[in-house]
Amino acid sequence: MSAEQVKAAEGARVEALGLTRHFGPHRALDNLDLEIEPGETFGLLGANGAGKTTFIRLATGYILPSAGAVTIDGISPTHDPRAVQARLGYVPETPRLYPELRVEGFLRFVAGLRGITGARRKRVLETVLERFRLEDVARRLIGNLSKGYRQRVSLAQAFLHEPSLLIVDEPTSGLDPLQQAEVRDVIAGLRGRRTILLCTHDLDEVRSLASRVAILHQGVLVAQGLSRDLLHGDDPLRSFRGAAVGDPGGGAA
């Protein structure tokens, strides 16, 4: 991304410097240095247990670092979690929804929690229903929706307050190929408008959505660069095995 594009882009800047988290003797994340530019769609890759979820929890302020720091637009979630949370939307791997509510009612409820009321709430609901292609199911119970539609509802709730950073964790996990394509198409439509952090172990997903990627292996950053360079070679799984930290041919974590 050029300097002109960065300047014009919407979205938050994410920086991690020496970011470390230990759980007892277990090293979940070790001395991570990372920069994500405003408006960039960035893929955080790794096998299960690589440290992706730990990074999400640190960036959102859910847990505190053992050492180092992560900031969103220069703001630390450790020191000012409310300011950080106001800037981000989070889509968990398993949607946290209320199946007994209708789609529009659920989104209205979440908007209220975000302090969005009155005429503004009406405008916001209309916008997200259209953006995430939910108009046709707005009056349906969430519990009666397909997994693909429930994932769209999860994306919509995270976008109600127009966050500058959208964190999406395994967005197509458990979906069939058609549903995967639909959800990826929705995420692709947000590129350039907001900073998107895509956390996944799905190579195809990152290839299709992210311009740059970082690959974690057992809590350590082993590769970082353009997705077309790292994920289109003869052995794109090499970094998953920790090859960049002296473990060529090793098994996946």
C-alpha cells in the first residue's frame, strides 16, 4: 500500500511491539512485532494453538500482556480499554447470538448497547441490513437461519457502530462451500473501508481476502509479507511447520 493510499484509507492502525503472553510455563505469544496499516485487510495465520486467539484477546483488552504492548491508533487496551473497544468490532468463530430473537430485533438490541438510539439507530439498522444482505430475513428468528446467514448477522452486529477495526475470527468455519463464498464476498466488500484483521488457518480464505499475512507457529512470528509471496509457492505450509525458526519439515502444531 502506497503512502497516498494509507493516507486516504479509512481504518485503524494496529501495532504490536515485543508483545508477549505466558500462561504459567506455556508460551502463548512470544515477542511479537507487527504493524497493520489503516484500511488494510491483514491475515493472521497459524495452526490451532499458534497464538492467534491470544493476540485477539490482547488486542481487545480481554487479557493483559506479560510483556510488550499492542495499540490501536496509538491507544493501549491495557490503559484505555473503552476507547479501544469503541474503535473495534469483533466477529467470533462461533456467533454469539440470541436464537429466540428476530434478526432486526437482535440488531436493534445490540445498537442500544452501543448507545445508538432514535433516528440514528433506524438509519444504522437499514444500512447494515442492506450491507450484509439481510433484508429478506430481517423478520425471521435467528434460530431458524442457516449457518451462513447467522454468520452474516454476526458480521452485521460487529459493524453497527462503524468500527475502524474489524476483527474476524475463522469467519467461514463450519460453512458449506456456497455459504463460505457468500460470507467471503461480504467481507471482500468491506476491504479498503476499514482495517480488517482476519484470523484463520484457511489458506484459501487469506489468499482471496488479505493483501498481507503474518504466520504464527507456537506463539512465534515465523513469516510476514505479501500473501501472494508467502502462500503461492511450492510449499505454502512450510511456515506453518515453523521452518523460519529452524524447524524445516517439522509437524504442524
